[in-house]
Amino acid sequence: MAKVLVVYASMTGNTEEMAEAIVDGLKESGAEIVLKSVLDANASEMAHYDGILLGAYTWGDGELPDEFLDFYEEMDEVSLEGRKAAAFGSADSSYPLFGAAVDILTAKLKQIGAEIAMEGLKIELCPSEDEKEHCRAYGRKFAEKLA
């Protein structure tokens, strides 16, 4: 059974809702899941999982939220060779860079050796019921990539 770590940052609850829906999809496939707020996680934990999903909203004009910065810096000390990963997050199209935090996390995951299993998932602000189903499908598809 694949072990998956899902770490997220959420200010308004949008990215947290995405994370929970993705976890629901992962669970449908029988994966063993650990879901954590980035404030309760250490980057070194990622090395103990087969799959890693990182979620963050985009702050300002295209930055990671402040609460993700320590974790992001700690990622430089981790090797994810042989592990699959992806990123997700809520975004706001009123800014010039849509969902840039997802792109930043994807690039960092790749830099530290993870195989990017899926394109990053970006959802405009609060996920609708249809978008939550899309998140569940994203979780199921990610689990398939681990099989």
C-alpha cells in the first residue's frame, strides 16, 4: 500500500478544502494518507513517503505564503529520488500570475529529485462542488501513478 503525505497552507480554507477532497480521492484507492498543515510538518518527513502532494495558495503577486517559507527552505536538505509528487492550490485570476505558488512548489519538488507525477492543480478561489469532485479525481489519479 502506497503511503502519501499531503501538506498544505490555507488562509481562507480554500486550499484546505482542496486538500481534503484530494485526500478523499486518495483514500478511495486504498492509499495510506497523512494530511498536515504546513505549520505542523517538517520537510524531512517527505522522505518517508512514496508520494508527496503539496498545496498552497498564492500570496501577493505570485509568492508562496509566509507560513510555507520555512518548509520550502528545509526542502533543500531532502532528496526525493524515487518518489512521485505534485502540487495544488487555490488561486486568484485577478493577479498577473495565476497560481504561481503551485508552480514554485512543482519546480522545487523537481529540483530535489521527485518525479512530477501530474500537472499542478489550480482552482479559482473557493472550490465549487464540481471542482471538489475534480480534486477527488486528482487524488485517485495520483494514487494510480503510485501503483
